[in-house]
Amino acid sequence: MTDNLPQFERLPINPKNEAEDKEIWQPSWKCFCCHDTGRIYPTLVRLVIANYDYDKDKIPICQNCNAGSNWMHLQLMIDTRIDFKICRHLDKFERENWKRTTQQQFEIIKKRVSLVTNEIAQAHSLTSANRTPNDDREVVQRKAEIEAISPEQWKEMKNDYLVGKKNE
């Protein structure tokens, strides 16, 4: 029945967001109490009003920034009990929470990078456990070549490569 339907490719709204390695997002808002909306962020409201219901209760207005004034025309629907001092405290709390969260994300990313780096290093490692007989022969050959260099040759190489050739 669905065999006759055409198949379309996905059309992501923002393909950049689909990248596997995402950077830690930095917020654009200045007030962490309301995220510059004027309405105190619901998780923060619940720290002050235990049974706060986002859909049924009056809108708690932020007193920490000027964005709260955008809600003043809705006098019957707003809650202004959370004053400047409390809003300032909620802002500080949310900033510290944000810092802690981004630090945890950074640590997770750092661990992932470390694991991938270790896996790559182990895959390309030429330690005696991972070397083939050909690798062993090459190591022995290079060691013998280096040991065969006389002190005079070392001196010439030092002058040529480290100091530079005198004729140039």
C-alpha cells in the first residue's frame, strides 16, 4: 500500500546543528534569572515557590533587569513578590549552575578526545607488542646506521643542519 509513495531526502532546518562535534553553547542573554525575557525562569521560580505551576500560576516577573517591565501591562496575570534581592540571588545561582554545567561538558569532551587520541596512538604504535618482523628489522637497521656514524660525521652534520652551511 505504501510502495507507491515517493521517497524524499531529509531537509534539516539547520544542518550545522547536526554536526557530531558540537561546541559548548554560550548563552546570548545577560540576565540569567529570566534569560532576558522578563519572566523568571521556571526552574528558578520553583526554588522560591515550591509547587509553582507554569501553566496555571501568575507569571513571576524578574526584578533583576529591565525586561520585567515589559510585563507590567498584565497587572492581573503577574506576580511581583520575588523582589530585586531574590532575583539577584537567583541570577547568581543560575550563573554558577551554568558554569558548573559547561565545565562538566568540557570534561566529558576532553575525556572523549583523550580516548580517541589514545585509540589512534595505540593503532599506530610501534611498540614491541605491535611491531611486525619487518618493523623490528627496520628498527635494528636504523640503530646500526646511527651507531656507525663517526664523531667527525656527527660534527659535520651538526654544522650543516644546526648552524648552516658556511658557503651559503
